[in-house]
Amino acid sequence: MDEAVPGKVQLIVGTHTEDAVTFWAQNIYKDRDEFILDLTSSLAKTCPQAKGVYGTPSSQKIYGGLFSEDKCWYRCSVQWHKEEEFHVTYVDYGNSEIVNRSALVELPEEFQFPGLARRYKLWAVHIPADGEKANTEQGKAYLHNVVYEKQIRILIRATSKDSTTLVQILQGNMDVGDEIAKMGFAKKGDPAHSDEVRRPVRILRSPSILWARRNLDRGDKVLQQRIRPKLRPVFPDQIPPDVRERSTTYQLQTESLLRKKIDKTIPEEIEKLDADTCIAVQNSVLLESQLKELKLELQKVKEESQQQLEEFKKCIQTAVGSKLKGLAEKVEVLRTLRQSSSICSLGDDLLEAIRVVTQDCISPPETMEELMTTWTKYSLAQEMLQSCKNEKGELEELIARRNEARETFSAAVDEYLLEVDGMSITHRMNTLEELGSVLSSVFGSFTMENVGEDAFEKFSDWKSNKQDEFSGVRSETDNSLKSLCMWFSSIKECFSLKSEACLSSNDIDCNVDGLLEKVEKSVNKELEVSLEEQDDEDCKIVSNAFSKVMQKLQQEQKLLCTVQEKYIENTQFKKEMHQWQNSTPKVDALLSIKKAIKTLKSQLRWKLVEKSSLEESDEPDDAAIQKKRDEITETRNSIFHEVCCEKEEYERLGILVKKWFPELPLLHPEAQILQYNDSDGLVTNSLERDLFDAEPMRELSGKRPLVHTEFQGQEVILKGYSVDAATEAKVLERATQYHKAWSGSKEHCGLLPVLFLFFGKFDPLAYVMVPYCPLGSLRRVQATHPFTASEVPNVMKGVAAGLQALHSSSITHGSLHPNNVLVLNREQGVIGDYDFTKTADQRSITTWMVAGNISLAAPEVKKGQTTSPSSDMYAYGCLLLWLNFPNHKFITKADGVPDTGELDMDPDLRSLLSKLLTCKDRLVSAEVLEEDYFLHTDVVAEAECADTMKPEESHTEASQDC
């Protein structure tokens, strides 16, 4: 907006009136109306999709405001606010109102420019503080009628401290400010202090929108009627007599000015009429020119018509030749179609497919039903064994019953395998697969809906009718062409002077035109039949037949797959059960391993005592001590080796128990097979704390003892948890659940594996063995060597996979924080195990649930709700935000979520965070890795790998893959 220069005269348009001496107006400049219309249209498109205003708005920014009267969007600034109510001023028009937070939105940078309206105040007049309200409103109405939506000429006098421009409104020789003072609506005052008088500002609920009047020229009268402010009129009886007299004087002066203006306008109108007369003469000349052009065009059309007539006469002279040439071309096309035989084979492939799926289909093996019956009895016998309470008599009876059922089932398996061996299952499956591929390439997709049992019969009838119809058309074409050839043969004899046969003109059939017409008609009909597309009814018949074929084909394929799967399963059953046909597995090997471990433990303890004695002697022998240390290390390694062998033997026996011999734990309770199976191989009784040469990790042992040691050449950590009789079962249950979640996908699941769980014999501790991670936790890596933007997605993909593994097993972590996420080679994040002595709700109450200044606790957890997989995903989103902006000081919004509106981030990252850092409908762990933020990262990583890979390396990797 132009700077207000004192002494400058300019034209403005009034937009809003505050009181009898204060108003708002816009400068007049070129293309002003178009600019306001474009601005209004842009706001109407941008604001409904813009982000809302959160927190405390800035008085220096421009926002989008929804005006309460017309529900349209305008630019506004916030003057003050109280709780959820905001006092706004519409900067392009000057009016104000109070709106709710929901009526405000953020505007992009392109809308951040000064307002189009400026605040003006009449020079040297002011409203007295004790003025009557009615008189003040009448003065405001008077000023409104003078300035609102009118072009007015002003003289700029000064600028007040609040940036209000002090002006004089000039209407001829009249000063509007003086007139307002004379009418008693305001008082004359000192210009230097008039801007400091306090005046009540009444908030109007109607924006004075200038472009509403401009839209009338564009036909938008409805819009003007909707948004034009309705001001309360001034009635004559409300005006004092002296004011009414001054008003009459003002009216007479105004009429005098209007007469002078009319006298000045009449010559201008005469000049305008002369200009219109000149334009009319020019239009007359233009019409004469157009008439000449039309005459020339008419002459050209006549010449073209004469030329077409001459060409038509020439065509008549060559009609027979042209007709024969056209007929010859059609016959040539028909010959090509007949050679391709496409019409003759219409539907032949589908007809052959119907025969294949109806006549050559394979029925289920006759022994299959007996196989299923005997398997059901065998499975029931196994279930009864599993539920046995270890009563000796009952157990022996159930084992005998199971063995009998197994023999019966084994005989049924033999018969089934023998019958299936005589069936060409593989050949038939290949035939069906090839047939389905061919039909799909020809006919496309099919429906699995019921198309009726008569689909094949309808198609066969349709195929027969089409074949008969085409045979009739082809026969008619052959006969007509034969007649034409005979005519040409006879005419040849007539016109040959050397021919011995003498044919007179009476012997020649002169109806050649009819013959040619008949031939052309028959040829056209065959071409039409050969090239015509099928109608809806034909397509439905063919489609139903095709769908029926594919349904039967898939049904047979499913049957053959079932037969083949059962064949493979029962072949494996025969193979595995062959060695146990007349015997039961033994646990001697397991008991032998346990005995060896016990002996090695005794040896280790004795060697430790001997080493202590050597070290505490008066004259220690270093060589003897080192030798004893080597013996201890060798014995310890032997114990660990035997523990691994014990685990392998347990795994072998566990498989036999689950598949074939559920009675083994009952027959051999001393082997503790049930304990192994219940914990999925996690719990062991062969390990003890004293067996390890462990080094305490004092810096990490604040809450529980942690020691660093080795097991079978692998660095591991032993975590000690205090337990008692009440918590021991819970620890075992939670650790087993975690271990089973990890076992589901092992190294790809993003969870830190728990290798073993064992209980102390002489101390109330449960020890958990986990691998040692050299890089340490996420917090430690971020503090020393922060992750780059390209490394963060790779690390967080592993964390998402770990949460997916836990949540799919109905486990809530509850304690996902930077100290509990470990980093492998800066490429993969792994979720660490949690405190198995606590519930998820108890684990969430910890001082570690913070990343930077971001609280990782979900808003609903802070309000007292229980933890859930959804709260884990909120913590995951906070970690992702912290890794990308580790040094940013975040502000928490009213809903408890970090404010990310002012952060410059990747659009894919912003989209992902918006779906995680929310109070409802968060993404689940299985959906996170499908987001573009991770998918685009994979594409970029593959491209970089392909660019950096050398040809020799690529060849080597390809060879290894082969």
C-alpha cells in the first residue's frame, strides 16, 4: 500500500465505517477489481483445505477467517483472544468480529502481504466522550452514506501514532468533517491530539466487501444481495431542528453542484454521439465488404458443383469397370478369410476344453475316504493320550489303542499311495494348467458365480447353429460366383471371332447387372458374417461356457492338489514312522547328556577351588595357575557344548512328542520334556550363574545386575531379575511369550532374541541371556554419532518389524524408548527385551520414556488408560520424529501431541507422522512399512546399490545366486 504523504490528494473507495469520524477505504489503481476477485477465488479454494490455527496466534501474521454472515473466507489479523474466542479484523475491508478457533486457518506465504484497506480519520474533528449514542449512530450513518462504496477525493494531512491517516474529504468546496461538526455529530478539536481520544469501537457483523458491487457487472446480483450490509436508516423525527435546517442547506448546495456537473456532461454526451455515428459508418463499410466476399464464395461453389457434375458423367462411362474392380477386391478379402479358417474354428478351442474337463476328468481316489476316516481315529487317539493324567493303567490302554489306530491308518496309507501311483496326477495337472493359460489368454477373466448347469449345452447348440448359418452363407456365395464365371465363359465364346462355336446375341443372358448385384450381395453377406462382432446374447453364452470350464478346471486342480499333498504327507509319514513301527523313542541320550553336564559342573567347581588355593598360597606358581585357568576354560566350554547338545536332543524329542508320541513326557518325567515344550526351548536347568566367567557392567546395573560374558564363542549379557514364588511363574510366562514372538520370524522380526532363561539355585534371581550389541542403544549412538536422514528409515524399519512381531502375538511392549532400541551396524534397529517382572502398564511408568524433550507416553496413557499396541505406535512415531530432528525443542499442543507444523520435512515423513502422532485411528505396525516413506527409501537404496556395484561384483553375486 502507498505511503501516506501529507499534502497529497488521492482517490479512494470506502469499505467500512467505524463511527462518525473514522472509516476504512481502499486505494484506486489499475486492475484493482480483477485482483480482488482473484484473491477471493484463491481464498475460497485454499482455506477449506488449510491447516487450523493451534496455540497462540501471532498478531504479525495474516490468517484466513470465515465470516459469520456470508460464510465466505477473507484475510484477517488477530487483535486479541480469550480462551477459544478471537477478535479479528478483516484487513482488506476493515470490519471486525469475534470468531471461534474453528473459523481460523493458517495461510501460506503467498497470502502474507499488507491489507488492501487503510484506516482513515477526519482531520480536526473528534467524537466527544459524553456524546449521546443516538446522535453518534446518526453521525456514523451520515458518514457511511458519504463514503461507503463511493469514489471520494481526500487530502492527506498527517498520520497518527496508531498509523491512522488523518484526512479531509473534499466534495467540491465542502469539507465533510466541517459538515459533520456543524450537524452536531462531532466536535472540532486540536488536530495534534484528536487521535488520542478514546472512542468505543462497535464490532459490526457485516464485512463491507467492495468486489460485491463489481460482480453486479458480471451478473452476480444474488451475491450482492447476500453480502450488502443492511444499515439502519435515519428517520426525520430523530434529527434536531437546527440539524435538519443545516441538512436542507447542504441538500441545496448538493443540487447546485449536480446542475453544474450536468452542464459539464452534456457536451461530453454530444461528443460521444458523434463518435457512435462514426462507428456506424465504419460498420456499414464492413458489411459491404462482407457482401462482396459472400458473392465470391457463391461463385466458387457453383464452379465446384459444375466440376462434380463432369466427374459424375465420367464415372457413368466407367461404371461396369469400377463395379467389377470393387467386386474383385471383396472376393480377394474373402479368399484370405477362408484361407485363415477363423470363422470355421469359432469356439472350437472352447468346445475342446469342455470335452477335456467333462470326459477326461480324474475322480477322487476310492481309498481317500478310508484314509480320512482312519486318520480321524488316529488323531483322536493321540488327543486322548495328550489329555491323559498319567494314571498307569489308563496310559497303557491309551497307548495300545493308539498303536492299533496307527496300524490301521498305516495300512490305509499303503493302499492310498498304491492307488495314487497308478494315476497320472502330474500329467493331468500340467494339462489343466496349460489349458487354463490358453483359455485365459483368449477369453480373459471369468466369474466364479453360478452360471447354470446347462451352460455347456447352450454353448453346443449355439456353436451348431452358427456353423449351419455360416455353411448356408458360404454355399450361396459359391453358387453366385459359379454363375458369374459361367457367364464370363459364355460371353467369351460370343466375342471370339476364331471360336468354332457360333453363339448369337439371343443366346447371351444380358441381365449381367442383376447377376453382378447377386454376387456382390452374397459376398457382402459372407464378409459381414465373417467379420461381425458377437452381440450381447452370444457373448453371454460364450462367457458362461468359459466360466463354467474354468470353474470345473479349478475344482479339479484343487482336488488334484489335495490328492498330491496327501500323497506327500503320507509318504513322509511312512518314512518317519518306519523306524518306530514296533518301538518307542528313548530318552537315554538326553539323560546321558544331563549326567555328563552334572559331572562337568563338579569338575569345574573343584578346579575353581584349586585355582583359588593356588592364587592364595604364599608362593603362587604362575605357570600352575595359568594351566589351571586353561583347564577351567576347557571345562566351561565342554559344559556349554553339552548344554547345546542337550537343547538339540530336547528339540528332537519335542518334535516326536508333538507329532507322534505325546506319551513320552508321561513315560519319562525325569527328562522334563513338558517344561522344555511349554517354554519353547527357552528354559534350561543346566545353566547356573557360577558357570560363567562374567564381568559386571556397573554403568548399566542401576536397576538389576548385568554381566558381560561369553557363551559358545558369542558375547552375551546376563540380566538378573529378582523373583519370588509369586512372580516366578509370571516371569516365565512373559519371557516365553516374548521368545515365541521372536521364534516366529527369528532374525527378520526386529526383536533381540532371548537365548536362555534359568533360575538361580542359591539366590532369588531369574537370569536372561541375550546377545551383546557393541554399538549400544539408540540414545547412545544418537548422542555420539547422530544418524543421517538416509540411515533413519533403515533403522526404524527394524523397529517396526519388531513391533509387528510383538503385536501379532498379542504382546504390548509398553516401554519403547531410546535406551531399549539397539542398533546393529547403523543399518537395523532391534527392540530390546523388557522387564519380565512387570506388566506393560507398569513398564510404561518410567523416566526413560523421553526422547529429547518429547514424551513417548501416548496422550491416552497419560490420562490413565491402559497401554496398548496403539500406544506403542505413538511411541514409535515420537522416536521417528526425534531421530529426524534431535535438537529441536518441540511444543506440545493442547491434545498432548508434539507440534510439527513449522518443521521443514519430507512430505512422505510428514504423512507418516500425521498417522502416528494422533489421538485416534493410528496406523498399526503391519501398515507402517507399506507407507511411501519406507517404500521410496527401498527404491533409492536399490538404485544406489545398482549404481555402485562393479561389473565383477555383479557377476560374482549372480554366480553365487545360481
